[in-house]
Amino acid sequence: MKQPARKKSRKNGRDILYLIFGTFAVLLGMGVYILVTGRITAALTASRLAGQTAYALMTASTTCTWAAFMLLEFALVLQFLPSEQDYEKKPALNAPMLGEKKSLLGSKRVMNVITAVLIAGAVICGVVSVNVYTVVSEDGITTHTLGFTHHYEWKQVKSYVVDCDSSRGLSVTYTMRDGKQFEILQHTVSAPEEFHKNYDSTVAFAAMLDGTITELQIPRRVRNARTAESFYKEKYPTLWKHVSSLIDHAEFTPLPDETVGTAEAVTEPVTEPQGADSNP
């Protein structure tokens, strides 16, 4: 006699819809997380950099956001799995099919404690996010890591590279004499009102710094200049005037190496991109 098809077993009284709607709840929570950390970051930046023509690179922001999402998702999955009490209350859970093992993690209390720890970890990620940053100013670069700071003056730059990616746009990377490297355009940025009064973008600030560092006779390399032209010239004309200054567009020739003024500029030939979809 044919047995009726067995329905999918539920764990801990919950089915797959619990995970689906739970994931939507986690995403909603992440939206709140990003909104709150963004506002706190803006307020702290306005306070920390009050009166300065500078901006903060929130270097841990992206990593912390992903870490917080993963912690919350783990907490969701943990609540989905059955505990010891669930096996005791539901005999069906105590009789797994042949070849299967019970998914037994521990008591409900222990699982709730672990869940609370995971949620607390997500909150800590937010704290780390707003307290790990790098300030780029007219005086130099200062790293801030949970209260610890280290300052570099621009005269401590050993060399720097101006590059352009066909999807992310321009990057400017400084290498200090101790080997430390800083990229000043590709991170999440928070800037006070004073900065916006003087510069329309971080690219404009980088162009200003380029003149300052060139005066210090610090070697510079320019890569993918034609990619930069393709990326900015037509789509972002306001930024292009600053980008063209950074890559010395007026002096650009497709040679392997060329010296511009007192700074070294090396241009590497690239294939023109078909288009760029993301903003710089």
C-alpha cells in the first residue's frame, strides 16, 4: 500500500518562511543600522573637524556593515534551529529518518544567550565603524583607531600614484617613508561644512594636494590616464577639470614614461572602457 507523501518537517515549530521573513527583517534592521551610524558619523565628524578644511575616510565602514549583517543573519539561523526543549516537546523531532542526525545545539537558554551576543556584536560593529577613520587635511594624513592616532605630514610622502578604474573611478594612493599606504578617494567619506564651503568634491581637494606635493618634488606615477578621460570627460565635466589636472591631461602623450615638471609621471596604455555605470 502506497504511503502518503510526507510533508517537510519543521524545526522548532518554524518552516522556511520563518527564514525568509526573518531575512527581510534583518535587511530592514541593516537599513536602520546604516541610517543610525551614518547620522552619528556625520555628527561626530562635524564635531571632530569643526573649522578645519578636511574630510574623514571611514575606512572600517564597509567591513563593519558586512560583519553586522552576517552576525544578525547568524542570530536568525540560530533561532530557527531546534533546542533540547524542542526535541523533548516534539516526539517527531526525536525520530529522524534513517541516516539523519538530530540537529541538537543546546538548551534554549544557551541559544538565546548566543543570539544576544551576536546582536551585541552587530552593535559593536557600529561603534568600531564610527571610531576607525583617517582624516585627510591640508597639513597631512592622520589615522584614528579607537582613540589611537598617528599623523603624517605631506613632506613624509615618499611617492604617490594617480590611477583610474573603469568601474570605480579615480584613486590617489600615497606611500609614506615608513611604507604605509593611504588611498584618499575610494572610501566612504564624511566631511564637515567647512570642507564643502571650499571644495566641491574630494577630487578637487586631491587636485589641490597634487600641487602642494609637486612643490615638494615627490615622485608621482600616473596610470590609465585614457581610462580617466573616458570615465570623466563626458559624464562628469565638473570633476573632469580636477581629474585632468591630476593626470596632466594637457601634457599627456601615450608614452611609456614621461617626466612632468619635477614629478615623475608614467602612463600605462589601456583599452578604452565601453562605459562606466558607477559614480566616482
